[in-house]
Amino acid sequence: MTHPKEKKPLGITMGCPVSIGPEIIVKWFTQAGEKAADNIVVLGDIGVLRATAAQLKTDIEIQPWLPGAEVVPSCLNVLPLSSLPLAALTPGRPDSITGKAMVNYVLKAIDLCKHGHLAGMATGPINKKTMHDAGFHYPGHTELLAQHTGADRIAMMMAGSRLRVVLVSIHCPLALAPELLKKADLESLIALTDLSLKRDFGITRPRIAVAGLNPHSGEEGLFGSEEQMVIQPAVAAARNTGVHITGPLPPDTVYYLASHDRFDAVISMYHDQGLIPFKLLHFHDGVNVTLGLPIVRTSVDHGTAYDIAGTGTANAESLSAAIAMAFLIVANRTTA
């Protein structure tokens, strides 16, 4: 796999040092071929990556890189941001030290993107509890990115070749999802989705579907009133601004239609409503894209997988897809 040559490299954050993050980076580099990394740098820990490569019996060259320097061809270029004691690290067992390191990789990547040293970033998996234990009190990557880039309107999109979903509510208890559904917020999310599909994915006239919250989209109020009170008015308002939008559609059919090219994206009312159908189709090759940021950010669509960390069985397809999508968005934004 090769990528178009950009003036600035793309950054990959290593993720939690005792997760599968280091493994999928080494596997991606090995499987994709050395030229795939000609314009990519990793922000992380050289010692951890070298130890991971040795464990995987992979003979790759890992070189340090500094912002502003040329990327050394055919090597895994790494900006060393930690030097963790390898003897104290146990795969699958994070602590506050690994938590601080994984967040610092992300913060440095944001800073380098903001100051023009990186074209964009693709992030490895982090652990939210460990992030909190290290003193960083964010629900996840998305909120951290929003605060440190000054973005006031963001959204999580999960993207694959057959399906894209955008979430109204993300990491919250299911019981809170209905009360978090507000007309003004939904209108704003629809507008952001439309803009992002045009700017980031190069779709001239995006076709957006909106899922209902309740079974059968409420069945005209029989199974709930959110569709009539909130979702329908928001859809109508968006349609009046020129957005090509349909809904609310029954949640049990809209994802099938979208996966068969009826829609370019589905706006989902809560986390699992969108991610269950998405991961049925894109469990290994899905990409998490943060919409609304002034910088380009994609991510793997999986977690730290501590249960298999250190076993050598992790799959690098999602990282590969995240890297490819980041390059695509960089190119589309440059063209736009």
C-alpha cells in the first residue's frame, strides 16, 4: 500500500504502551511494505516499539525523528516522547505512568498538527480509565481533541467502505440518550455531517439518513414522541437549508439501506444503535473520524484489547484503514 506524497508527514500516536497499539503499528509497517511509511511518523516510545518488533520476530529499522526533519525512507520514524522501563511493563496491565504517556503522545500530535509539522494524525487505542487515573479527565479522545484544538462543534463518525454512521450521543448511559436529544443540537449535527461529507470525503451532494430513536421510528407516537417532537422538525429545518436528507427512518432498516448505497451516512441517535450495525460490516477495517476539527484526525475503531496484548494476535487492518483515510481527507481538504 502506498500513499500520495504530502509536504508534511502524517502522525500516528502509539496508544497505550501495554495495549495492542505498538503491535498493530509494527504489523502495519511490516505488512504494508516499507514505502508505506515514507511520509509517516509515530509518536511514542522507541524502546517499546523495538521490543515489540523483536517479540514479533520482525526485522525492521526504527529511527528517531524530530519535528521539521526529513522522514528517513524505508524506516519506521519515531518521535520519542517517553522512555518507559521495559522490565516494569506488563502487556494488558496499564497504570498511571502508561496512562500519562499515551495521553502525551496525543497532545504532542495535536500541537504538531496545529503548528504545521504534521499533515494530520491517526490515533492508536487508549484506555479511558487509565487516562483518568493519570489526571486527564476526558470521556475519550474526541473531547480531548475538541478542547485542545478549540473546536466548538464536533462529532464522531465511524466510516467504512459500505457504511458511515454519525452519533448524536456517544459515551453516556443509555437512559440519558433521549434527554440528550435536542432539536438545535441535531440541526447542528446534520449541518456538520453535510459539510464534512463534502469537504473531507469529496461527495458533492451527500445523501444523509436520520435514524429514529424508538422502534418503528415511534409508530406515529405510539412507541415514543421523540420523532415527532424533535427529530422530524430538525430534519425539516435541515431540508430547508438545502441538505439532501431523509428521516427519521426505522432503525431496523436504515442501516441496510445505507449499506446498499442508498445513503452516504446515517445519523444515529446513540452509541450502540450506530456501532452495532457498523461493526457487523467493518469489525476489522472501520475508522473513527472526528468531524469538525481544524486538524485531520482518524483513529482505529477498536479499543486497547488488553486481553490479547502481547500475544501477537492483534489485527492491523483498522490502523491501515485509518492511515489511508487520513491521507484521503488531507488530500480532499487541500483540494477544497
